[in-house]
Amino acid sequence: MSIGDVKATIRAGNEAAEDAVATFKQAVRRAAEADGLARRTVDGSQAEEVQEALKALTAAEIEINRTLRRYKAAVDRANAYLIRLG
């Protein structure tokens, strides 16, 4: 595999990762809307099931944000490698 082939493969991977980031960002927006609606719907409820569901929503948001950071870091590292390749 030539350096040009390696670069093309990395660029294709970056494009796929950037598409994934865009998809995740859309998911974050939709999840935030759902979270807001859910919280308004159950406002004031102290039911254990409700509290557990709200914790799960918060945990999902945290995990989505971690995943976004991982994708962005992967693209940044791949771009840095492309620069080193010349």
C-alpha cells in the first residue's frame, strides 16, 4: 500500500467519522428535546420509577457526549497523522 493509498484510506475514515459526529449531534438535539419533555411531564413526581428514568436520561446524555468527544479526537489524531505523512 502506497502513502497515497494510506492517506486516501485515512481521509475516507475521517469522512465517515465526521458523518457519525453529525448524526450524533442530531441525536443529541433530539434527546435533549425528549429529555425536556419528559422532565416537564413528570415534574414534581417522586416516584422511584420516574427518578430512575430521569437518571437514565442523564446517563445517556453523558455517554453520547463522551462518544462525540471520542469521534472528534479520532479525527484530530488522524489529521495529525496525515500531516506527518506529508
